[in-house]
Amino acid sequence: MPRVIVCLILFVIVSIVPVFADQVGYLGEMRPWPMLCAGVPALPLDLSDSPLETLVGPVCAGECSYALIPVGNGNDPGISVVIWNEEDPRILVDTNNNEDLGDESGIYVREQIFPHAFTWFVNVDVEYEVKGTVHTVPYHLSIIACYSYKTEKYQFLVGGFCQRRGGIELNGSFVPIAITDLSSTAMYNDLSQLVVAIDTDGDGKLDTLPGSHEVYKPGGPLQVGDVLYEITYVSVDGRSIALKKIGETRPRAILKPGRQVPDFATVTIDGRAFWLSDFLGKVVILLFQPRVNENGCVNCPSTGYDRLTVINKDLEEFSNEVVIIVIVTEKKPSQEQWLAYVGESNILGVWDPAVTELYHSKSGLLIVDQHGVIKAMDEAWFTYKQGRPKGYYYQLNEIEIYDIVENLVK
């Protein structure tokens, strides 16, 4: 019979059952890393002129609206929000979920993310019922206000920052693991809505760049070393998870400096067939981006285009020693769109779902040396320093890219 392995996903609250402490060894942090949460949708808040649950305390001064954010599955699966939808939008949140706004610390400080767009990050207590017992667990909400020129009011959205992090003992070793609920309901037992990060390559860190070799889509197997596991159970509160070994497999492509880059055969957008290994002996820049030249996408139109433009211009002097390949990972561009995008340059463009799947990446840049080894890349991960989680994200800038390429072609 297959062995089922259970671990506890811990977070920073003192009420965690201590029997698991020596098994897991680390406590998760309260604030999640943003990369894995990038795919969590923000959903519109339905506003009401009156409270949607019975509230006490100083409820409202001035003209305001109310919303109820459905989270958890306990006796009170909802968090009340008071909203002042004015030129200067404000909110008040029942963070401890006790329907008493009088014990809240006040109207929350916001961060301006764009002109006429604001966000608030709020920690709330969510109720869960597990095996007949109701308990509360911290949860992280992002509330966003975006101005609508059509209604001349702000539209309010909410999304959950919903990681649980901890570790599991596999084959005698501690393996970091984290889970994220894509549904923003603060319930983790729906495996079809669960994204998992696990330490596939055994370096003690989780690489959290979207699409990395250590981030797994809902429903898929997880890989640790050369062994595949499947998730058989996650508790509704996300504190415990069960894995079952299902076999061994060819190692998933591990994209990190010092590793051999996976080879592939494909065809460019303008119809030229090639293998990546055809360029052994040259430095290769692989740039993954979701789309080509579409204004409004934060990852691809201006940021992706400007980055490619700068890199291509900076590396012109090495044009005989360097190949730049752009892999478009989502919307396929037409040949006309591609030519308009790159102009007269020799940049190769690829739209190939098989390549995207091989590299399990939607965005990011890799520099590959003449021997097919990754020398540098955009990175994002978290690890533990002195028992505390430490997150990291870094995108190679044009100066670093130039210096790395220059050193390789000397």
C-alpha cells in the first residue's frame, strides 16, 4: 500500500499544535511572497447601503457603503468592510471578525499604485470549522480601489493573499512546501484551486518566480528530486496536507544558474526551424514574455518591449557572438505583428506551447553560455535565515546583462 505522508503547514500564530514543531522545524511568515500570488484573481465587491450583518460600534460617519467578503467555512464566514467611496476613498475592516467596529484601530492606510488606483493590505481573522471545532486563522486580504470614469466613482476589488508555508519530511529530509488558494475564499481543500510550491531541486529554497520549476499548477503531480508525489488531502484551513508517492520520473527541467539548459526543437514565428543546441558556441539570451506589443499588460507591452529594445541595442557589438530568442508564452502574434515588433533586428521569435511547458515559464530572462549552461537569470525565491523566512526577487538589469555577456565572449 502506498505510504501517505502528512505535514503541517505552519504560520506565525502561537496556537499551532506544538507536536509538529520538531517535524516541520520552521514557522511560515504572515505576509506572502508576491510572485506566487500573481495569479490570484481580484474579484469585485458588491456594495450595499446598509450593513450585510449586524454590526456594533461606530459604524459610519458620513455617506458610506458596506460589503461582506466571504471567507472561511466557520460560524461567521464573512468579513465586513465599510467603504467611503469619495474622491479620497477610505475603508474600515472588521479585522478580528467580531462584528464590533469599535475595537478596530481606525481607517486603514492605503498605498497608491497608479493615478486613481489604491490598495490596502489587511490582516484578518478567518473562522474555520475542522472536525466539528471552529478556530480562527490569520488571512491576508488586498482591497483595491480603481476609479471608473463611466460611473465617476471608485470600483472596489478584493483578492486573497493566501499562502500557507511549512515543511514535510520526505525520505528523511526536510522539504519546504507552500500552498496558495486561487479562489480567494480562504479555503484550501479544493485541489482544483490549489497552487503548490515545493523544493524540487533540494537546495532548501523555494523558487517562486511564476512558472518556475518549483511551482505546480492545480491538479498536477509534485516532483522532489526524481520522485513524483500527488496531493491526497488538504485541510480546509490549509494547515495540513497529505502527499502520496506515485512513482519516479525523468527530472523536471530545473532552471537555475549552473544547470544545463533544456534543449528543444521549434520553428520561429516567420517559419525557420532550429534546435536550441544549434547555437552551442554562442551566448544565448532567452526572454520569455506573455505577449508582443500590447499596451496595458504590465508584464509584456512596455516593460517587455523596453527591456528587449535596451538589451538588443546594448549587445549590438556582440551580434556575431550572441543570439537573442524571445519566447511568447500566451497570445500568438502574427508574422506581421512580429516583424513590426522587432524591426530589422536578428531577434528570433518563438510561439510554441511545448517550449513554454518545457521551461514552465511565462516571463523571465536567462543567459546561457557557449556550452549550454545557465549563467544568470531573473530569480525569485524564499528561504530561511536563522529560523525566519527571507524572500528575494531580482530581475537582471541591462548593465548586468552586458557585463555577463562581455565576460563570456572575451
